[in-house]
Amino acid sequence: MEKHHKFSIWYVLIGIWVVLIIQNYIASTYAVQTIPYSQFLNYLKANQVVEIAISENQIQGKMKIDSEEKKFKTVRVDPELSKMLEQYHVIFKGQIESTFLRDIFSWIFPLIIFVGIWYFLMKRMSGQQAGFMTLGKNKARIYMENELNVTFDDVAGVDEAKQELVEVIDFLKTPDKFTDLGGKIPKGILLVGPPGTGKTLLARAVAGESGVPFFSLSGSEFVEMFVGLGAARVRDLFVQAKQKAPCIIFIDELDALGKARGVGGMGGHDEREQTLNQLLVEMDGFDPKVGVILMAATNRPEILDPALLRPGRFDRHVLVDRPDKIGRMEILKVHLKQVKAADTINIERLAEMTPGMVGADLANLVNEAALLAVRRNQKEVGMPDFEEAVERIIAGLEKKNRLINIKEREIVAHHEIGHALVALSLPGTDPVQKISIIPRGIAALGYTMQVPTEDRFLMKKSELLNRIATLLGGRAAEEIIFGDISTGAHNDLSRATDTAKSMVKEYGMSSKVGQVYFAHEKRLGLLGIGAVESHDYSEATAEMIDREIQEIIANEYSRALEILKSREDILKKGAQLLLEKEKIEGNELQALMHDS
Ligand code: ADP
Ligand code: MG
Ligand code: ZN
């Protein structure tokens, strides 16, 4: 379709040329005769001029020569001069400066520029849009991949999800075996899980393992600028896929396309709805026996249109969850193969240091460690590189050269020791691993790194309260030591408040509010403008919730104050040590506690 655009400039130029020739021809045949001014005067004296029309610098008219009327025109000449010229019988004529070229340029140039811009825009658009001429012709063919060299071995730590997908691979390899037995194959498989857990990777691995073509599109790519285009694209995708069966169609980020219909903002969602409807129609219309398996991934299943999840559509859900410690070890092993790692690497220790990280974070971690090793001119990636990479990823980049004045450093040091001391004094808090006042990233001036010893799935009320106390420990320390508080605690406050809020509204941990769940908040808005939050409880309850949250925070703050007041000397000593060393280990602080 590129060809369609190349011609345009030439067509326009040829068109202009043709028009000019025709004009010229007409002018030469029918035009009035141009005569010198002197001749006009002669005709005038000979009484041959019949009528004239005078304009600023030209005279047009008719004259009669041998009883034949002729049109003429002549350019006027300064009347005084013309009298003299006549006296001396000079042939003279007026001349208007030709404006022909100027005229041409004055409209050809803008035209060329205009055409140029149009051409450029068309080209740009064809880049993303396939141009006006080919609306709806799918670009899915670009997305077909035949040789995927991703296998199940590349995806680690998600064994349950893999198990569920083995059957799909079997089917894609030998569809006949299944259909002969009359077995029912799932049509749509939805991979659900947090971002970075390997959903996309898993889908590709299924295609790689079964050796079938893989059509992949992301949900947002369906939602097009032109209404109707997305729907056409879906139709085309299924047509192409059926031709290539057995194969896999994979729609990544299904939530972009499959958001529940009929809610939300204005504009733009008409197109999405049409596309979604088309997808539903196509899903209903195809028979899995042809060997097309539809897979999709989302990290927000709760916002999907329920119609998508109905039986016969995406009815098989595969959870791709955050990896546990063993899972993280396996993922690390996969990615460590990509780098030259030292034998001294303790994978188990690395997995312990990275709770909550998902596959994508771990891949990034290995890469960061390798970069650090390169920067240090090492031959292999060693354990210290990994340790630093963990810190980097957790707390942002170390910025040793950022200057903080001495007073501020003191505040930060006491603040961090405050967190750490409260944590060490309370049971059920995560052990303090490191305390640092080396500024990192943009916001954090210091940090206290607490690492859970194990993956946690349940939290007790007392533990949550201890956690809030720990978060407030920083500010409490500032108050005790300096008698004043700083802005450094805003992140702590926000986290503490969130925890308290969840305790009251979600976990039923407030005796006054009771064992209720109040977190369904709906966003309602007129045409999406001025969305307001509405809740399903009374104003009185809302007030009570607010009061309970404030009370939890106030209680925990006074608890933190108490703990720190009784250990004020350790707080001071710890802060001193931290100011000296910039970074101390949790057990160094613990040693201080035992000494005194
Ligand atoms: P998602 O689609 O769930 O957001 P991706 O599949 O795009 O996550 O993962 C991004 C990258 O992270 C992958 O290319 C891979 O390098 C790494 N990764 C994620 N999960 C895993 C895993 N389970 N095993 C190995 N690598 C993983
Ligand atoms: Mg993905
Ligand atoms: Zn803090």
C-alpha cells in the first residue's frame, strides 16, 4: 500500500502542467490582439476605434478595420510622454511587468508544501494504521510466530500453572487423540496473576512446547482510533488463526479490551465495546475441535466483563502466583544460566533476601548484579554484586554523593534507629536486617530494611499493630530526641494509616465497628466527570471508622513513644553508630541492646 502514496506529487504536477497548456491554447486562439499604444492612437485618429474600456494600466476595446470588428487591447502609456513620442513618430507601447512566474510560484509553493504535509501524514498513519485504504486488514499476521524457542524449562516456580497447561499442550500436539475420544477441550484459558509473574512467558512456552504457530496481540492494540477497526481486526485474527490451526491465539492484557461494559468514562469506549462484542461472537462461533486454543492474560480479573468468563468462553482460569522461596530459587537458577556466576553464589540466601519479588524482578536482579560486576571489572558475578543489586532494587539507587547537612543526617539517623528499635522490641515483627542513612533514589533519605524470615499469608491482629508501631517509631524518635517532628515520616504515616484502615474496614479487627467488610467502594460519576466515591455504609459508620483508625494510630504512637523512652540511651548510641558508619547491620543494634 506504500505504492498508493508515492504517486501523489507527480499527479499533482502533471495536472498543473496540463492546465497551463490548455490555458495557453485558449489564450492564443480567442484572445484579443495586443497592439502597441502608438498604433492604438493611430487607429483612434483614423476613427476606427468603436468602443473602449479603460482600466488602470490597460485599455481594451473593439475596432473596425475594413468593416470587420476586432478586439484589441493595449497597455496604457503615460499620456504626456505619448504626445511627444507621437510627434517624433516613435513606435511605442506599454508593458506590464510579467507577473506570470510570480503568480505560479505564489500558488505552487503553498500547494507543494500542503501536498508534502499530507503525504507525510498519510505515511505516518500508514505506519500505525495500515492507511485509509486498508482499514481493517489485520496486522495480526505480523504477530504470528512460528518458531518460539521458549520452553517450559524457561518458566520456573509456577509448577501448578504448568501442570494445568500440560493437557493443552497434549491436545495441540495430537488433537485427533482427544477428539476421537470425544473429549472436551477448553476453549479459552485465562492466566491470572500479578504483573511480572511470567504469564506472557508461560503462554509463549505453551506454544513453544507444542510447536504450533502463536498469534499474539495485546488487548490495547485492539482498541483503535477508528470505530469498527478493532472489531474488524478480531474477525480477521480468527480467520487467519483457523487457517493455521492447530495454533494459539494469545491476547495479552485482556483487561484493556475486556473491561466491564457500560460503566466508566465517556468517549472511546464505544469502540472497545464493539471490539469486545466481536470477540465474544468469535469465541462462541468457533469449535475448539479445529484446534485453535484461545489464551489470555490479565492481572485484574475483577474488572473483566462477566460475559468473558462465562462457560464456553474463558472458563478455565490458571493462577500464576507470586513465587515462594523455592520458586524464587528455581527462577534464579534459570536466569543465572545467562550470566557467568561465581560458584560461591548462595541461591537459597538470595531467595531469602527477595521475598515478594516476582520473576521479572528476579530477572532484573540478575541483570543488575551482572552490570555491577562489569563495572567492577570482575570476571564473574559474585555474591556481593547480588547483595548490592538487591539493595538497589529494593531501595532505589545509592546516591553516595548527595549532600545532606549534618543536622538533617542526625534527624534521619535517629528516625531510622527509632524504627529499628521498636521493631526489635516487639514480637512478631520482621527482623531488622540493615539500617542505612545513605540516601537512595529520590525520596528516601534513609531506610530500615526488614526482611521476613518466611513467606506470610496470614497476619495476626497483634502483628499488624506491632507493624504500625514500628512505622511510627521513626517519628516518635524524632519527638523524643529533638522535641520536634519533621516531614521525613510522611511515607511511614501513609503506610501506617493504610494498615489501620484495612484492619477496620476489611479485617474486622475493630471492636466498635465489628466483624464487617466495608471496602467495596464504588466509583460513580456522571459521564465519568467528577467521579465521587460512594460507600455502602452510613455517615455515622463512616465517622466511626475514621475515629477507629485515628485511635489505632494514636495508641500505637504512644506505644512507640514508650518503648523508645525506656531505651533512650540505646537510641542515642545506635544513632551515633549509624552516623559514623552510615550503614549498620541489625545485629549490631541488637548487640547494643544486650550490652546495656
Ligand atoms: P507477565 O506477563 O506476567 O507480566 P512476563 O511473562 O512478561 O510477566 O515476565 C517478564 C520477564 O520476567 C520474562 O521475560 C522472564 O524473563 C521473567 N520471568 C517472569 N516470570 C518468570 C518465571 N516464572 N520464570 C522465569 N522467568 C520469569
Ligand atoms: Mg505480560
Ligand atoms: Zn521512616
